[in-house]
Amino acid sequence: MAKPKHQPGGRVARNRAEEWPYEREGYSDSPQAAYAAAPPVKLPPSSQPGRLEAFLGSVVAGAGAIWTAQLFTQAGLTVPGTLTLHSHPIELTGIGILLWLHGKYRKSISVR
């Protein structure tokens, strides 16, 4: 029988598999340096004007596009007055795009 190897910390390894963790950093029994957490920094609340408005505008525009697609699949493109009779989805998409653009504008203009 082979003589067991001594590992750091006074342990005896019985086979090669037990040696493996001690060869790697962080698996030894040596004490680690203690670090104190830095005190939390009090920052003013980060208000990003227009971010919510841009998000809601994109959601509204997406909902209008989905509604338009639903109208086209129900009526088909063969009906000439589909969007003339049901103009609300296009209006909703336009309002969503305007909201999104206004939110992007408010995000780009920041007073510092």
C-alpha cells in the first residue's frame, strides 16, 4: 500500500481525488482576510424623465399594431374599406408612436 501524502492543514490524502481541492485557490484551510463593507452612499433618486413615457408609448404602439393585424386577418385584405371603417387601431398606433417619440425627446433633453 502506498504511503498517504500530507496536505496543507495537516490532513492526509488517501487518493488522488482528495488532493484535488487543495491544489486550487480557495479550498485551503488558511484564514482569509476579512473585508468590511463600505458604508452605503446616499445618492439622490435617479429620475429619468421620459423613460416611463417612452415605454408606455411603445406598448401602446405595439397594441395598435396587433389590433391592426387582427383586423386584417379577420376581414382580409380583399375588403377595401377595412381601415376606413375601423380606423381606431391605426389611431392607437399613431398615438403610441407620438408618446414614444415624446418620451425619447424628454430623455435626450436633460438639464444638468
